[in-house]
Amino acid sequence: MPDLVVTLSYFDRKVGPTVFMEYPEKIGEEEKMTLNQIFDQTTNEGFFSHSLNTKEFVTSLNYYFEIKSDWARGLKEMLMCSLLFTEKLTSEKEHEVLSWISDFVMKMHSRTDVFKAFYSSTTKPAAVTEPVTESGAETNQTYVLVMKWLKELYYSTKEEVRQKSEEEVVANLMVNTAVYEMIKKLSKYPVRIGELKNWFDENQFNRDFDKIISMLEEQKFIFINKIGPETYVILVKDIDVFRVPPSVFLEMYEKKEEFPQEFIQFYVEAVSAYFNNYDVTNDDKLRLYKIMSMAKHYNLISELRKKPLPKSQISAILRQGPSIATRINVIEDLKQENIIDEVNVSGVQYLFLKTDINIEDKFPEYIQTALPEAQKLSRLPKRVSIAGFSPEIQQELKEVFGGDDFFTEEENIDTTLSSESLQAQEQDAIESANELDASPFDLVVDRITTRFIENKQDQETASKTKKDRTKKESK
């Protein structure tokens, strides 16, 4: 059973509440009985949640409403849209899901003939008799339309409640200009919290300073440390974003038999032409974060990371919800940003990933600079590894892109510090810290930032003493 099922119930004139449509799978009799009971007890239009606690589902979000009908008693159909979940949602998620349900209800009100869907000759419950004055073909069309809207509600809700990937979480954080600029500032050196607040206010970000600090702490970008009389905000994780050749392109380049040769040739030319002229310093990093933070953009990129797709196959990925979302042309947006491209080969319109977006966490430069050479951590390479490909393919790729774009040997990315270069007492501290889920990096950051701040304080004290001495001598 899936973790989400969307249903639409209506009030049958003979048998009472009936679960009429279900997607993507049919629900069990226990769930149907529960939904029928809560439908029967509901009279006011609106949204409500209900604990199911059945074998398959924990909770349901429901919306009771009525639509005009030429055939029903009282000239109205009584309906209930329900979303069944295997896990309880947070209040924030419930609020987001409500907007998609409301959009579905608006669509149901938008057509005067939509009531005919509940009288389709091929889908009607046995107890319903279709009016003889209407053709079966016409009623079938309305059923298909309502089912289409129900599927859109399913995909939109599933997208809303799914667990976001780590790069989506980071992108949603970094797309906030205040966060982006604060991390840029903190990457240079630790800053007194009072000074950081003044800088924040001067830049008029129109955001809550305390909430941003709390959010960065929660995501482990910063920690706040009191050294002497001063409290410092210390950045321990920096973020960078840049474009890279799609890994699927390299894989497809080796397995040439999977796609037409004409398509592969076009793909090679498109990717190589872009990266032969790509300058990472001129890229709009905030724009790249924004692209990765938009759910539908990210979903399409994720699918095209697997392989190029015929344009006709991506409708499920781009299913739209509220009217505002329907105006977002995801494909054209990503094409304009040189993320994807398309080409027609042998009558098939292919979409493919032209450039991939890589979000990489790294150590702030001031930490890297402060570390002794022997203790510096290796940085992740920004080039693309082709070590797993045959020598012939490696040579072909180098000729297309230039040798500097790739490395051919596996690199051992060692993110631990050499125990030989640490003093004995520091090594003991590391071993004891490991037992408490700490790491050598935590220890080093603490020591380096403390030393950095103490040195800065010593310099400020020396400068102040020098100024005082100069004043006395001038007197």
C-alpha cells in the first residue's frame, strides 16, 4: 500500500456515502467504512482531519463540499475529498496540503456539467441508474476529467509532503538573501554577535535576525561561542554551488547503443560547447540556489539525471496544482537557464540535462588558512572523475572537453586529520570526544577559532596600549 491515497466520495441517492474514486490504489474496506461514517456525520462545507488508526493508514485530511447537479435530489451533489496518510503531518504540512485540496474543489465548481461524472455508465455503482436522456459518452468524459484532477491532487500533495533531499534543504536555506550574505560575511572570520546584528540591520534584509541565527545553528552551519567577555558567531561549514557536466552524459557516452547516434552527437556538442566557455566566477549563484529550491524544477532535474527522456513521458513530473503554479513553464525556464535542452530525433522530442548543479559543503577559508599544512583537510575536487571508463572513452572525453576538465585516477578524499600531527593531549581529547559522537574536526575548529579570536583580542589590546602610550607621550 502506498504512503498516500487520494479518494473522492459522493452521497449516493440510494446507498448513502460511497467512496467513488481512488488513486493510486484502492483502499481497504476498513478505511472505506471509516470514511463513509465521517462523511455521513458531516454537514458543513470545509476542511477537517480525522484519525484513522487502521492497519494501513494513520490519519486523513478531508474536505466536504457540494456542487450543483441537474440530476440529484435537491439539485446538488454532496462530495468529500480525502487524503489518507501513513504518517501524521505537521500543522505546517497540513496547511500546505489544504491549498492543493482547495484548488481541487475550485476546479469541481468551475464546470456546471461536472456532476455527470458520478453517473457514468462504466463507473457508476450498481445502485445508481443513469438518466436515459443523456449519452454515456458525455458522462464518461466528465468522469475522465474529474479523475485527471484527482491525480493532479495526488502528485501535488505527494510532492509537498515528501522528504526533501539534503541539497534541496540547503538550496531552500541559501536562496534567502539574508542567509546567503551572512554566510559570505562569516566565511572571512568569526564575528561578535553584536557586530553581526548591527551589520544585519544596516543592510535592511527585512528578516528576523534571531530566527536566521537559530536556523543556521540547527543546520550546523555555525556555532556560538563565548570567549572572554565577548560572544562570537563562528562559521564551521561554508557552501558553494556551481555547474558540472551531467554524470548521466558521461555514462551515456560510453553506452552509445541505448540512444540514436544522432542524439548522442547533438548531446556531446551541446554539453561541450557550454563547458568549453563556462566561467564559474560569472555564474549567478543565488539563481542556481533558487532553481534547486523550486520543487518542480528540482524534480525534473532529478529525473533527467537518470537519463534523457522523451518529452511525452514527463507529464507526471510536471503535474500542476493551484492556478499560480500552472503559469510556471518549468521546461522553458530551465532551458533559458541552460540547465536542460531538447532536440527532435527521428520524430521523438528528447529532453536532456545540459548542465547539472552541484551544491558542495566545504570548510570556511579562514579555517583552511589557519590550519598547519600537514593538518589541512583535502578539498573535494570540482573536476569530473572518469576513472571508471575505458582508456578509449577517457581519451575521447578529453579531446571533446580538454584534459583539465577531468581526472583519471581515483582520489582518496581524506576528511580526517593525521593523528601524528596532533599533540598527545589533543589525540586523547579526540578519542574521548569520539565516544560522545564528536569528531576531530569539532576539536580542531574549536582550537583554531579560539586561537584566532585570542590572537585578534591580543592585537586589539596591543593596539589600544600603543594608542594610550602615544596619548600619554603627546601630553
